[in-house]
Amino acid sequence: MTAKHRPCTPTPKYLYICYGIMIVYMKNYANRIEVNPKIMLGKPIIKGTRIPVYVILDLLAQGYNTKKVLSEYPDLKMEDIAGALQFAAGMTRFDERIHA
């Protein structure tokens, strides 16, 4: 496989081009998601906004694409949507522990 045909090519700002599709890759959502009992009764929100994570997830579940979500909420960035998805994935992940 030549460099020209690599499946994923990194670009600035955590963006990757994979098979012609631009995706956002973030190692950690902690810089995008905030949980503070004084804001929205402690619901996870996008940091610096009052937009709860569940709103983004609901929109995506209803069939909105990321472009439509960003047009409905202009204060959001693509990284915020990726952070919301990563947060949800982390909340549903389970730990495997062996109890002796």
C-alpha cells in the first residue's frame, strides 16, 4: 500500500481522513464534557454551554446528521459531538473484574 492509498491520514485538529470520509478522533472527552451539580442539576453538558449531552444523543438518534446538529446549535463544534458520543460510550462500558 503506497502512502497515497493509506486508509487513514491524520490532519490537524484531531481530524482524520479515512477512506475519503472525514472523522473526528479524540483520545479523551474530558475537555469537552462537564458535570457540575450547580449547572443543569449535574447533568453532563458540553463545557461552556447549557447543552446537555442527552440532547445531542437524542438528535443523532432521531436521524440528524452532524451538520444538522451543528446548524441547530451553532455554539457546538464537531469535537463536542464526538465528545458526547465518547461520553455515552464510556458510561455504557462495563468493567470486567475477577472476584477471587
